[in-house]
Amino acid sequence: MVMLVDAHCHLPEVRNYKIKDVIPVSTGYSHSSNRKTVELAKKLGIPFSLGIAPQSVIRIKDLSELDTWIEYIKEQKPNAIGEVGLDYHWAKEKHEIEREEITFYRMIELAEEMKLPLVIHSRKASGDVIDSLKMKNFPNRIMFHFFSGSLSEAKWIAGQGGLISVTPLHSKDRRTAIKEIPLENLVVETDAPYVGRTPDAVKESVGYIAEVKELDFNIVAEQTTKNAKKFFNFR
């Protein structure tokens, strides 16, 4: 069987995971998690993504350390910038949303400067995330992790050459997106340990796509692996 790629997980938080037939892309979401991600990813020789996620900054009154966090990311040479974006589930107040926006804009600029793709966290905010990308005229590729947006948003992402990342969780909207979006624009993830317990649960995501698209498991496995390797630029 082809070596699968879990396009989004938080490996430092997965206990005693041993890589077998799944290559995990470990993802940071705060300065502290970025540091843990770098340490483990470089030890294991796996691809990794670094970023400051929206849910990490809503309660931080002073973003003065953002420059320091960004310099750290630059030094580590990640495969992508992420996870980053907007989250209106947790951010309720205007000042919280403003902190998310400031951070997201800086992450977009960082990805453009480093010529890296963006891994997007978008919760109840896909429209505004897309508007931000349009406003910034972001030139690089994008991946919407744990996609939960509308079909029209999914089609826009695919139209930009971007990726929709599919978790093992089933939903009506996700099923519609999987059915309508080309396989070349899909990858699989676990968001472990928060959705799948370990990266091995990515097999369930492959099975989900295979069932919806009425394709052989191995066809989905091969194509989503190819898509992820191209996006994160590793072999």
C-alpha cells in the first residue's frame, strides 16, 4: 500500500506515535507549539508547518512578541506557514477579532515573503478568510484544513489551485464538497489528537473520499499523497 500523508496533525501532542505507513505533517499553532513541532519534526525527519493560529491570540492583549515569533518561523525553514486564519467560534468581541486579523495578515505576508503555501484554519469565517486572501492578492497555494465551508467556497479554493483537507468526520456539507471537488484538489488529515487519535486515522479519511466518489481506496490514497507531497514540497 502507498505511504499515506496526514496533511495536518499536531504530533507533539500524540503520545508515543511511531511512523509506519503514514507520513505525518506536524503543524504548529502558537510560538510554544511551533518550538515543540520543530524539535520533533527535525528529529524524525518529517515535513512541518509553522504559524500563529487565530485561537492562540484572542486572549493575548499585547501582540508585541509577534515579530519575535515570526523571526523564529523564518529561521526554521518550514514546508508551509500554518495553521493560520480566522476563527469566529472563539472570537466574539471586536478586539478579539481585530487581533486575529492583525495576526492573519502578518502570516499571509510572511508566507508571501518566504514563497511558501498557507495552511488555513477557518471556523465560521471562510468568507472573510477568502476576502482577506483576495485583498492581499496572495500568490501562493492554499490548503483549508478541516474544511467546513460551503460548496461555492470549496469551488473557489479549487479554482485557485488550492486544496481541501478532509478529516474522518462526516457531514452533509463536507460530503457535498468531496463529491464536487476534483480529487486533484483533495488531501486527507486527522488533526490528531483532536479528531483522529493518531495519524493512522487518516485511513478513515481516505475511505470517506473513496466512498463518496465511488473510487478504489488505493486510487484515493495515491492521489491525495501526491497532492500533499506537492503542496508541502517533499518526496
